[in-house]
Amino acid sequence: MINRTPVLGIAVFLLLLQPIVGEFEALAQGERNAHLLVDSPGGEIVAVFLISDGQPYYSIAYGDVEVMESSRLGVRLQDRPTFEGDVEIVGFDRRAVDETWEQPWGEVRYVRNHFNELSVDLKESNGDRRIRIVFRVFDDGVGFRYEWPEQEGLNDFVIMDELTEFALTDDHEAWWIPAYYVHRYEYLYERSPVSTLGAVHTPLTMETADGLFVSIHEAALTDYASMTLEANGTTTLQAGLVPWSDGTKVKASAPFVSPWRTIQIAETPGGLITSYLVLNLNEPSRIEDTSWIESGKYVGIWWGMHLDNWTWGSGPKHGATTETTRRYIDFAAEHGIDGVLVEGWNIGWDGNWIRNGDLFSFTEPYPDFDLEGVAEYARSKDVYLVGHHETAFGIDNYERQLEDAFALYRRLGVKAVKTGYVDNLAERHELHHGQYMVRHYRKVVQTAARHQVVLDVHEPIKDTGIRRTWPNMMTREGARGMEYNAWADDGGNPPSYETYIPFTRGLSGPFDFTPGVFDLKLDSSMRPEQEARPQMTLAKALAIYVVIYSPLHMAADLVENYEGQPAFKWIQDVPVDWDTTLVLNGEIGDFVTIARKQRGGDEWYVGSVTDEFGRTFRIPLDFLDAGREYVAEIYADAHNADWESKPNNIVIREQRVDADMVLDVRLAPGGGQAIRFRPAAQD
Ligand code: NOJ
């Protein structure tokens, strides 16, 4: 329970005045000093819009706990003294929405979009230019954005800065990764007080002294610069925008809208995971017929390159040969795996490909890879190829070939494409997260949609929920994935890694972690002086399929490492599309247990993972249907397992259970547990 310490903030003061809000609203028109309230449908969250001497602010309260103190709003435009203060209210509007929409695939099937909205129209006091600020208040948080309606005197304009602040009430503990670093989002999460933060990425998750969990992010980043946050010794986070190479931030034409700035609020860390506010703030699907969009599992010619057993480029160790690909297709077909990723199939990888992105062809295969033949072989076995486009940030080269590349894949029945953006500066020296790249990623999503191809993006723009609008934008790596466990200088992702992800990066959307390595000591690696390795037990490797959400999940290991392994049955069984998601327990950076019900079926799957410490939980099974008997197929760490010396020691057993029971779950150091619950009647 949170500690509801009374505060004297403006939000609380205004709450006391609620009976006379109408009067305030009547007064608000034309005012340079006024305030307007909007509360959540359940009444727990209140957002206050305040204008004081022509400067707009907002604040937020959760019950009687202040979450955001008066925080500045506004933008700074180039060559125009506007919206930086000195504005007045010219009108406002309210509406309430309560609707439920269905995800074509997802962590839940139905999402309730329930909010109260306040739109405030402002104009410059010394001019006629207008801006609207819109607040949507949900039971799980607040979103607000800037809108520039069509108007005379404001056509094309350039945003130089956003003045948005998030004035926290205290020096909260925050989990963060740095922004503007060379490996984009691929950093380990750190925990420290907000005041110590330089520029960091969102989502930024925090725990307050009142026991609330708050995460700041953005929704619907479609034609804007990505937002970063910076505190610099204070407890106020200042929004930053990733610049263009010319120093400007956003190039816009009215009518125009910013992404939503989102503040999710929950009483438990798990409450953040089951909040769908960011999705709700995206536009409904622009793809009418989504029947061609399939979630699935795939194996691939990929991990072998990271182990140094194969190369992307041509030569004696070339991975993407016709023969190897057919072998992977055979494996997929035999084991019910949907797709086979093939990296290194196309011309352009020889030499230093990271520096030569403009040399990639996206239509021409290497001579030892019979693209047409392999695609036909895959189709004959009811498996599809997962295509691959590594751009190495040669954006012009890629965009020139985009249409042909996707048309080719569509003709060949390639249903999914993994794209990649190694490097950090695009053509014309544009940064990874600036508006230039946001526009590029959008163009690729739309082109892929036209050709009925789904995307899995490596080195992406951060996820802001655009999968609601473009459901073919399925998943992204966009964090340190499994590959770091093959070669990272720091030894790979530490055992705690997967206990941070659901509460941080995972809040933004699906993460293709490329899980499923069974050879945990990397005995099959040919990489010399190998230091890194997956720091997890086999049971944890399985649990990750539930704990980390992705509609496309990989079985990343060399397929021969799965032969004769009883634990592989879990990867065959586990769904990637869900009806319901529940967080059963969790402490950020320590452990987390998630239960998900399969879409279109009666089975439940539970994944539990821990950091470097062993743990025991008692898990009530009350999420199962009452009065029904289930068989629990349990993949557990053996009594002597640990990630370091005995990672593969696993016990696989079955037990009859029902909703009245409590299950004892034991996790080894760096371990986990994966459980499939199938109704006993199916036996
Ligand atoms: C770098 C990515 O991290 C890796 O996963 C991928 O295989 C290579 N680029 C080639 O695209």
C-alpha cells in the first residue's frame, strides 16, 4: 500500500474546490491566470492545467499524493517569440471516452481505452498564433500533447526546444540508461536518484517515497524528435529533443501534433506492465485487413555468426548457404517452428560492412545462396523465410531499394523481415533518434505494410506504441539482446538483466531478445578467448519466453543444440500471442513472475526469473478456472543448478493442480521456472 502523506500542492488544494470548478471554468476564457482540472474516470488521478501570468503549467495528483508539482509546458519556435510563455486561454473543451478495442496480436486481446480529456486552446497574448494542449487522464496515468491547428500565420515552422518539465516531488529512485551514447539503447539499466541523471532515454521508471511506481515515456512518435530526459542536479526532469544535424529539433507544418508525453502511475511495479496507456494514445489501426499479420517463432542463421562459427560475408565460413538454410528449414518444419531467419544472404557484406552500408544490395543474393529455390523449399514445407535487411545506416542506399526489396520478398512469400541499423549517424549525419530517422522508420513500416510483410527491427527507434496503428510493426531488439552473451567485453548480460527489462524497456513494447540458447557454456563457439556467455540457467532461458513479451520469438541457438533436448518441447509449446497477462510478483532488478493465457485456448503459461540470488515463492493458482483440473508441466532448476557452474541442470515434471492450490516455486541463483498449465481434460 502506498503511504498517502497529505501534501499542500496545488492539485490537492484544487480538489477541495471541486464543487465550484464550473465557476473557474467560466472564468477561464481569455485569462492569463486560471486553472482547469480533469480527473480520471475512477477519480483517483487528477491533472491540473494552470496558466500563471501567461505561462502554462500542469500538475498531477494520485489520490492525495502529489505526483507532479507545477511543471512547465510549452515549446520554443525558431525565429518567433511564441508559446514560450505569454499566452492566454481562448477556449477549452472536454470529452470522455470509454471504448474497448481488440489487438490483432498482443499481450492482451482486448484493451479498454477509458479517459477524460481536456483540450485547452491558447493564443499568444501579443499575436494571433494558436496552440492547443490536450490532456487525457486515465485510471493508470496521464498523457498530454501539443497540437498546432491549421491557422493563418503558422504554416511551416521549426521547433527549437520543448519546455516540458516533469517536476517530481522528491529525489525518487530511478532505473535508467543513458541517451546519446554510441550503442543507442543497448546499455545495462542502472539505479540511482533522479537528481544524478544526465540525459537518459525513456521509458524512465521511478519509485517514489510514497510507494508509487511512475514511468515517463512518450506515445505515437511518428514525425517528431525522440524525447530524452535530463535532471542535472535537480528533481525536475527537463524534456530534451534529439536534434537534426543543423541543430533544429523538429520541422513541422500545421496542422501538426507532438507525440503524447506519458506518465504511467501504479501502486505496484507490475501495475506498470499491465498498463496499456501508451497503446491507447496511438491511433487505431490503419491496416484494415490484418489477417495476413501472423505472430510466430523462428530459428535462424544468425547465432553462428556471433559465435564466429560462420561469417555474414562470402568465403569458406559463409553461413547463409543454400545447404545450411535447407537444413534449418527441415528443422523448423519438423518441430513446428514458423520461420527461418537468414542473415548474410545478400551481396555487400564483404570487407568492413559496418562502414560500407551504401554497398548493400537488397535484391541480389550471394552465388551460394539460391534465394528463389530456398524460398520455394520453405513454402513446400509450410515454413517461411524471415528476410534480412542490414542497412549499416546507409539510409539513402536502402530507401532507393526499399520498394524493390519488399516487392521481391512478397513475391517469394517472405512474411517477416528483420531490419538492422548498426552505427549511429545516418546519411547527412543525422542521429539515430532524431526526426530524420523517425521519418525513415515510418517509411519502412508503411512500405512493408503495403507488401504485407511484418517487421522486427534491430537498432530501432524506441517503441512508442505505433504497433496499434501499424500492426505489422511487430517487435524490435532495441536493448541488449542475447548477442551480448556471445561477445560482450563485460561478460554478457548479468543474471539480474531480465528482472529489469519488463519494468523498463519492456514498458515501451515488444522486445525481440532472441532467447533460447541451450548451450549455455558456449561449448559450440569458435570465438577465440571467449569471455561472455549467457548468465542464466536453462529453466530461466525457457521462462524468458513468457517474462519478455514479443509476438515474434526466436529459438536462437544452433539447431543441432536442440536435438535430443526434452526442454525444447517448451519452446515448441509456448505461444507468442496472448489473451490475458497478469504479473504475479516482482521487484525491479530482483525477480518477476508473469502469467499469460494463450489466445484462443485454455492454457496458461507462467515464467519466473530471478537475479543472481536463489529464491522461493508460493504462487497461488487462483488465475486458473475455478473447479477445473489442470496438468502443470514444470521446467524447474534442479536442486544443484546455478547459472555459473551447472546451468543445464533442469528437472521436467508434471503435477495435477487446480485453482485452489498454491505452488511452491524454487529458483536457483540466476535461475527461473517455466510452467505450462493445460486443462486435464485434454489428456
Ligand atoms: C548487428 C546486430 O547487433 C546483429 O544482431 C546482426 O546480426 C548484425 N548487425 C548484422 O545485421
